[in-house]
Amino acid sequence: MENLSNMMILFGGTGDLAKRKLFPALYNLLRGKALPDNFAIVAIGRREKNNQEYREFIYSFIEEELGINLDKKIWKELSSRIYYLPFSFEDDAGYERLKATLNTLENTYNTQGNRIFYLAVSPEYFGIIVNKIKYHNLIVGEGSWQRVVIEKPFGRDLKTAQRLNKEITSVFSEEDIFRIDHYLGKEMIQNIMVLRFTNTIFEPIWSSQFIDNIQISSSEQIGIETRGGYYEKAGALRDMVQNHMMQLLTLTAMEPPISLDDRSIGYEKLRVLRSLQEYTYEDIFNDIVRGQYDRGIIDGKEVNGYRQEEGVDPSSQTETFVAMKLAINNYRWAGVPFYIRTGKRMTQRSTEVIVEFKRPPEVLFFKEYKYLQPNILVIHIQPKEGVFLRFNAKRPGVQNFIMPVDMDYNRNCLIDGNCPDAYERLIFDIMRGDSTLFAHWDEVEYSWRIVDNISRAWSLHPKEVFKYKAGSMGPSAADELLARDNRKWWDV
Ligand code: BG6
């Protein structure tokens, strides 16, 4: 059994991620008795605060802003283990203070030299911090483990990602690097493999022989909020496709791994990325649709268009929506299109994988044929969680009318009243050293190759960025992408 005792060193302690996700996740882990007894956190931020002020700052954010009622006893237990050190990430003296603090606290909490360096900071600091960690000898070595956790974005293109990876791997080895893709921590995404590989009714038909097409769609209602500066440079392609959508695609399309360890799964995921047909400039023009939200109505309220958002160029060509058709050139998937769609300010928040099966031959129920719906298997990832299978049945009555019926498993997160947030699972896995649910370097590298190819073509031959109304399902060009193949996006 892995020794879970550890000290978490959290860079970016006053940032949004720490307040919104990491501390609530640590609190829930403690409540669920999943934190080790030997554990403490040293948070680092630039704002001046002492330990007590910092603990109160986190407490009031969780209670007031997130509206979570913390159990006083559990919070007291967690907060007594939280320490704060103010210093800027370039400041050598700060790292020396950190070193001294770690030495003291490691004795108090008996964390045995195991350290998690969690970089919840903006990407320009990733390289600086890992180099300082090395320079100040914060890696203890022998008999203990040290891991680094990197939030996205991991680079902004292949070159910057490679550079960053070089910097990080000069300090930590690949098995100690945990690159977060929080989608992998989502329950239903983990369920994709379970559904596929534990049900003998699915795996044999999971191929071009029975499947007509697969749609992976992730729509959001929120806009870019206060992240204009970042988003202008990223766009939906880098922000969602390079990471989350590619991860969903690989899990849906991969071959069964030879075992459930991270290497075997990573190997199969990589094979999917390597089998993706490379886009030519012409394909990029024909098979990828870019969109940008315009003013519109969300939940009855008028909202700004992207170009009116704070920090956005009023003539910006950044896409907030992407729809694309991909081909996986391997034996299983040849001829089956995969359609990916993601966007902000859409009708609703919804992520799902939809597997559309081939239609039956037009021989028996030919009069009703045009009413026959294909079978679909829908994996609802969020906010609804569940699976449903649609098939055709006879409508009760004297005539042979056919209707689609759904067999529905709605998880609703209620099975045992326990609905872990992605970060709970991910933090737990970091502590036990299991990197299965993290993005490995070769996957990151390959998805950047794909994305770079597209963005290069877009910059050389600017492709129209279609406007869509906030509150809609994207530009009509995205519907045409499928209509041209006699298909449609399933709205389920
Ligand atoms: C992040 C993106 O990685 O994922 C955001 O940077 C996006 O732009 C978010 O809103 C979506 O995550 P979730 O869990 O809300 O689907």
C-alpha cells in the first residue's frame, strides 16, 4: 500500500482554483476519511496574510461565495493543518523560508518527506517555480516521494509545451508529473471505460460494422467571464479541444487496454491520436467550423457578445465555438465519422457522447422506414449523469406504428448520496501516485500537433468565424457540417 502521508505545497494559494476547487475537495476528502493522518498544507501566495487570516479567507469564501455549509468540526481539523507563506514566485528568500517551514512542519506532522508541489498558478510561472524548487533543494529524494501537479494550459502550442516539458522533466521524472485534465476526474468519463469493457453487449458492436457515427458535444451556457485576456489567445480550440475533447475522443475510441494501469491505458489513448487522419488545408476549411457568440438571451437575460466582453478586442476573430469532423484511420473505425462540438454561451450546459448505430435494412417495415429512428446510445457526462439506449418498439394499437423508446439509467449523482467533484478524485490519486486519470506527455504532445496544424492553417488562410446568438446551439454552418453527410446533431 502506497504511503499517503504528505505535505502539500500549494502555489497560488489565494487564487480562484484553490478557493473554488482545491480546498472544498480537501475538505470533502477529510470528511470522507480519505486524507492521510499525516498531512498538512503550506499555501503560497503574493498577498500578505498570516496563517489565521488565510484560514479565515478560505473559510469565508467557501461559506459565503460557494454557499457551502462547512461542518465546524471537520473544518477546524482541516484548517489547523493549513499554513500560509506570502512570497512572490521569483523570490529566492521566499523559497528558503518555505524550506525552513517544511522542515519544521514535516516533523510536526510526520509527513516523511513526501511532498506534492501543486502549481495552481498561471502558466508563465510553471517553469520558474520548478526551477526554484530544484535550485533550493526542495526535492528530498531517497525514501520519500515528490510529485508536481500542473494545471492547464500545458503550453499554448507544441513548441511551448515541449519547452515547458523539458523544464519540468529536468526536475521531476514523468511518473512524478501529474498534468491535470479535470475532465478525467469526472465520474461519467471514468464510466466510459467501465461501460465499454464490462458489458459484453457493447464491445462487440463498438466498430464501423455497427456504428454510423459518434458525436462528442460539450456546450456551456457561461461566457468567458473575466478571462478575456487568456481566452483571446486560446480560443475554443486550445481551451477545450486540445485537452478535454481529445481525452473524451480517445476514451471513446480506444482499443481495450491489456490492463488498467496508467501505462497500458495511456498507450491505447495515444494510438487513437496517432490514427487520426491528418487534416489537409482543404479539410480544415471544409470540416471545421469556427463560431463566435454574439449578443443574445440566456435564461431570459440579455447577455453581451464575445466582442463586448472585458479584455476582448472589439474586432476579435477568436473562436468561442468549434465543430469538427474527424476520421480515425484504423481497422475499427475506418469510415465512421467522429463529430466534435464545443462552445460557450450555448442553449444549455451539457456534455455527452452519442453513439449512433446504423439503420436496419429497408426491407420489412419499409412503409414506416422514414419514421424509424436509428438506435443511439447516449452517455450523459454533465450536468445530467447517466446512460440511455434508444430503440424502436411497436406503438400499442391495431396498426403497425413504430415509436422510439428510451431505456434510461439516470445516475443523478444520488446513488449513495455521494457525488465527488473531479478534484477530489484527482487529489486522492495524486496522493496515492496513480496517474491513470492524468494527461501523459505523449498524449499532450500529439494533441498539440493536431491543434497546431489547424491553427497554422487558420492563420495562413483565415477562415470565417461565424457569429451565433448567445443562447443558441452555435452557427448554422455547424448543422450544415452534418446535414451534408445526411446526419444531424442529436439533441438529447
Ligand atoms: C476549462 C476551460 O478547462 O474547462 C473553461 O478553461 C471551461 O473555459 C471549463 O469553462 C469547463 O469545465 P466544466 O467542468 O465546467 O465542464
